[in-house]
Amino acid sequence: MKRLFLLCALLVFSQNPIAATEGRFVQKDNMFPRVEITTTMGKVIIEMDRSKAPITVNNFLTYVMDGSYKGTVFHRVERDVENERDFVIQGGGYDKEYDGVYEGEPIFNESGNGSKNDMYSIAMAYQDRQPHSGTRQFFFNMDDNDHLNPGREWGFSVFGMVMDGYETLDKIMQVETGFNEKIGYDFVPKEPIIILNIAVLEPTPL
């Protein structure tokens, strides 16, 4: 009877495409899953932290598993010119033609989790100063951006750190940018930087 129950459960799971691709089922016992982001300018490996940002990590992994980050671009490569420092690299929300791509439901902002918007951290973006509007766009902090941490107002939820590929992000920060009429931003790379793939890596052995 127990074997029959387990077989039925496995069949139900395997026939449920939503369950098969939901981020919460990806290495569900691994609190620190890693992914490799392959771009047209190199690779970046990030380690995420489910212990501090479970909603954000699982949301990000859902998009990874359904393959919807493939072919999207980093549309924002911004420097803080006034203070002469790097700021952020943001992507995941537009295709290479700068058309918006599918967005799921917005998620709860986990910016109060204790993680800071320090250099080479990865965080969830949100729109129009609405802290719980984040869906799929993410950004890399390219300096210690203390002003993005929560205070009197909500901050931006950090959900992981870069473990390898710093040189790729540094190289992206050097690309020439300009105004893009389609999306109305002036920090868009003139040559699209495309996300070719994001793959979940096997857990690192203890």
C-alpha cells in the first residue's frame, strides 16, 4: 500500500508542470542554491540565501526553471556620475528588442532580512516606489549602496551574493550606454548584453 501511494504521488508530481518548475521545489532542502548566469560577456555564479529571503529566492528560481530569463537583457548599466562610482546592473525584464516579457504575480518585499545592498550582492527590483511590486527583474549592486537598504521606508531585498564572475560584471560596467527611446532610459547598453542561460548548479559537497 505504501509503495502504491508513493508511486501515485510521483505520478501526480511528474504530470504537474507547475509543481515541476516552481522554485520552492528546486533543491528544496538546500538553503543556499547556486546558479550560473551565462551572458554574452561572460559568466557569473551566485549563491542565494533561502534562510533570509525564501520568497525572493523561490520566485527567482521559478523564472529560472521555466527558462524565461533566456534571451533577456541587462537594460540598465548605471553609474553614479555625481559621486564618481558604479551603481547597478539590472536585467531580466526585457528581450533583446527591449520589449517587456511575461511577469508573474508580485512578491512580498523581504528587504528587512538583514542582508545589505553591498557590492556584488544581487537584489530584487521593484517599480515606481511600490515596494511589493517586484516580479522578475533583478540587479547587481556594483558598490556598497547603503541608500537601498531599509530604513524609514522599504529597501530592496538582497537574496544572494556573487561567488564567481566578478570580472564579468566589472566588464559589463564599462560598456557604452545611451538613451533608448523604446524604454525611455538613458543608461541602456548600446550593444545588447544578453542572458543566454541561467542554470541551477549541483549542491556543493559538505
